[in-house]
Amino acid sequence: MKNSIITVMKKEFTRFFTDRRMVLTTLLMPGLMIYVLYSFMGSGLSTKFDSSKEHIAGIYAEHLPDSMKAVTESGMPVEFHDVSGEETERALESLQNTEEGYDIVAVFPEDFDAQVAAYDVTSGTEAPAVKLYYNSTAPDSQSAYNMMRDFLDTYESALANKFDVNPGEEVYDMATEEDLSAQVFSMMVPMLLMIFLFSGCMAVAPESIAGEKERGTIATLLVTPVKRSHLAVGKIISLSVIAILSGLSSFLGTMLSLPKLMGEQENVNAGVYGMDDYALTLLVILSTVLVVIAIVSIVSAFAKNVKEATGWVTPIMIISMLLGVTSMVESLCKTEPVWYLIPLYNSVQSMNGIFSMEPDLVNIIVTVIANVCYAGIGAFVLAKMFDNEKVMFSK
């Protein structure tokens, strides 16, 4: 059995790697084109997050002055909460953790109104400073910060620049580099990986099965002493390796160009992930490729030629793209293990958890086991199809 499967794999590898044009278009071009495309897109793209239009900003203020009551009286959608001491620290921690209702932590000087009234612009001394802490990964927090900053700038100008907002080089954005990177990668990478893996599979599987049916060479394979089940397993394994190489090329192009796509943001850094994160991602990718190759191979076996196989696979690829979008919609991101029995969806959500830096090992294990089982079922179905003369010799 082992020798038969290896023989089939060698045949597929020889067919693929001796075709220079196929190697160029399948392995090298995807990553290169993605890098060039995303780099150009990033040069003219500015990412903007919009907060909820009806959201009322929760502002936790220390030493809140009476003058700030004008903010709520002006009709601005804000709600102030007085805090002090340990309450301020807890509010800052909640803001960093993006807890709902914590949009800004504002620290005013004691007797702010009196200090502003007594401050002499010509004295050369430091003006009273207002500190606004926010979290740029939360759209509502970012929007609230922009609103309050604009209000205070206007108020400051009306008072002849008697106080400053966020002075000096202190960091007021409570979002860490890990938070920003996790937000970007968890939203985009799962969907992109699904597209790349499907593209890689579509580039090799239809040609390997439907192409051989179209050329008539499949008949030669079927009359050899190799068991048809071994032929099916050998094709799935060899095609999976080639598809992974193609997906890896696209993945590298994406990871290298993503900072450019995000407008050269310094805080978007793939270095926040460790080897264990990449190992889990690779495990999910390997199991996913087995499923995708099994699906595409079965469709290709039904098709009469490469064109027909590609036409049938395209709607399945679109479905996988829609499943990839679920990583961007929080309400569609499920955590119960039963959801991770759904093929393709489970891979997207597992990768979403990994890139969110919140991997659930139970769900990842369920995903890998389920994918391997589905791939095994696919290999069994493909072997049965190879045994069916009507299917394999249809014209």
C-alpha cells in the first residue's frame, strides 16, 4: 500500500514540478502579485472605523469640573462618571480591555476651572493639562476621543489657550501593539487564507483528475496494478502538498504587504505571535487543505473536463469566501465546540481565535479531528468514484 501511494505521489510531483509554467503561475506568481497589489492599495488606502451613530460615550472623569457640564447641556452624546483613586485605575484597566461603556478616562487637574481662570498666558508657565485616555482599537472609544478633543480644543481657543490637552510624549492610547495587530490579523487573515488555499487547490486538482479524463490518460492509471483506493489517497496527499506550497506563497505575500495595506502602521506587527501560534495555524491549515482537496477532487472526478470542473468548483469557493467573512462579524463567531464540526467554518473560526491571541485548544482539536475525518470520507468517496466506470469514462 505504501509503495503504491508513493508511486502515485511521485507521478503527480513529476507532472507538476517539470512544468515550469505551472510552477510559475501556481507557486511564484500568487505571492508576488498579492504583494504588489496590496502595496499599491496601501499607498492610497486609509483605514477608517466608524462608531455606532446612537452610541452615548461613557467618560470616566477624575476631578470633573463644573465647566464640563456644558458638554452634556450642548446635546453631545456623552455621559460623565465621577471617579477617583483606585476607581480611576480600574476604569483605565476596563478601557484597555475594551469593556463596554468605557470609552474615555479623562483626568482633570484639581480645581481645574480656578486654575484656568487664574492662568496667565504670558507667564511662560505650564498651562493646566487635561489627559484623555482612549483605546483606538474600539471604534466607539476612538470616536469619543475625537469628539472630546475637538470640544476641548474649541473650548481652549475660546479661553485664549489657558490649558493643554494630552501634553508631552506620554502615551494616551491604551491599546497595545498586540491589541492592534490581533484586531487586524484576526479580521483579514482567515478570509484571505481560505481564498488562497482554495485557489491553490483549484490550480492543481482539476488538471490532475478532470484533465486526465479529458486527455484519456486516466484509463492507463486505472488498469495498472495499483489499487484505486491507493490511487485516490496518493492523489489527495500529493495535491495537498502542492496546494499548501501555493497557499504558503500567497500567505507570505499577504503578511509582507499587510503593513503597507494598513497605511504603514507601526503597531501592526506579525512579530507579536509566537511559535506556538504559528504551529497551531499550520495544523489548522494542513487539515483544511485535506478537506478542500477532497472536495475539489470529487467535483473534478464528476466533471468531464477541466473547464467544467472549474465551473463547478467556483460556487464552492464563493461559499468558502463567505464563511471567511464570519471572522469579521462578532455575532457569527461561535465558541461552542459543536460549531467546529462544520467544515471550512471551523477552520475560519479556529484561525480567528489564534490571530485574536485567544486560541481555544479544545475547538482547534475538534476542528483538526473533524477535518481529517472529512478528508478520509472524501478519499473513500473518490476511491468509489474511481471504481465506477460510468463516472471515470464519461465524455
